[in-house]
Amino acid sequence: MIEVTKDILKKVYAPRPTDIAVRKYDYGLLLVIGGSEFYSGSPALTTMAAFKAGVDMVRVIAPKRAADIIATFSPTIAAYPLPGDWLEKKHLPTLLSMGEAAKEVSRGKVALVIGGGAGRTQATQETILEFLLANKLPAVIDADAIYALAKDPSAIKGENSLLTPNTFEFYVLTGREVYQLPDAERIQVVQEEAAKLQATILLKGKLDIISDGKEVALNRTGSPYLSKGGTGDTLAGIAGAFLARGIPAFTAAQAAAYINGLAGQAAAKKLGESLLPTDLIEEIPEVIK
């Protein structure tokens, strides 16, 4: 069993070469798919965290109101507006074609984060599931996308996918309640379910449990103040940044959990109850330098 330490950063942040030219997208292009009429903050937080974690570029694809709001957060954010208030099946051709275009322009250094703020209307859930069935890009599947995936977990088998559930989302996905289990039993269940899904699971909690079905890693960074809404979105963005670099999901999950937790600790030390996910994002550079 692996205990995640600062050494994990060496696996995701190799020194950049100085003897050859570094091109845009060499360090990843991330697509963030999510948001809805009511929820615009989630994709924005994911995007900002991914940038701070080092990804070269992020493209947000969201329903129009969410995309328009997200675009105002920073001039670095490119937000593509989809017609309507939430994800629908009419958007599938656009989502899939933008994924292929991103893969081509980035020379394969691409990944996506899907689910944050998307909502759970029937139309949206069906759209997300159909997208996952067709998608071949490395993906962080978070929040509302976990609910969609629960209807057909085979949609991600054998791909470089990372699922980031809390304990209730884990129950929705697997039908197994782990909230009150001791750590040893919880670890076993996560490993078993990761093996079934043929994917990496990062079960968020006081102790983050990460497994690809073969190995297990434990991350102990974090703070009780990370119960604030939005800190899971930052975690997804950091993980997505690493997947876009071509880092395997199991390693990406360890590094993301470590960074998100330690940045959260630093922000909590300064702000306590007043901590916001944007404060966590501002601590990322100190953690990774």
C-alpha cells in the first residue's frame, strides 16, 4: 500500500527541457464539460485550479448562461456556449467533435473533466451517459457525471478514467455504503470496485483512498474546512491537468489529492471558517514549487 508524500510531485512535474523548444499544448489541453442555468461556478473553479496546476490551456463547454458567466472570471478562460439551459442530446455532436478537434490540435495531449454543475435532469443524465459511451479521451468523471455513469458503468471500462466520488456518490455508483466502515474495510471495497470498473477511483474523505483495482494509495493531506462547496471541483481540475499531460490516472489521482489537500490545509490555516475554494486555488503554487 502506498502512502502519498511530496515525492509524488516528481512524477507529474519533470523538469521542463531547456535544449529544445516547448510548444503550446505540450503540457496539456483540458476540456471542462458541465454547468447549467443555475450552476456556473463549478466549471470555473475546475478551470482555474487546472491552470494553477500547470495545464497549458482549458476550454470550457457549457450551456450559454453558464459559459457566459465563466468567461468573465478570467481572460485566460475560453468558454464555448451551447444553446439552452442544460446539456441535451442535441449537443452530443458538438461535444464529440470538439473532443476530436482538441485531440488533433494538442497532438494528443488532451483530457476532459465532466460533470460539475451539470445537474441531474433526465435529459442531461442521458446526454452525459451517451457522451461517455462514445468518448475515448482520458477523463475525470465527477459530481453529476457519476450519477449518469451509475446507469451503465461499462461506459468507461478499460479507458484511462478517474472517478472522484464522495461517499454518497460512491454508493450511487456501486450500491455499497462505506461511510461508516473502518478504513481497512473501506480500502478493500474501493479496490474491489475499481477492479470491476477497470478504472481508477479516488474516494474523497478525511483519508483519500485511491485505487486502480491493483494498487492502493492513501492520501492524508486535507482539512475539515474542505467541506466547503467547490473544493471537489478544484480537485477535479488538478487531476484533469495531469491527465492532459499524459499522466496515468492512478498517479494523477495521487498527485491531485496531495496538492488539493495541502493547498486546502494552507488556506485553512490562514482563514479557517472563511475559507473559499478560490483561496485553495491561490495556495497551489506554494505547494508545487
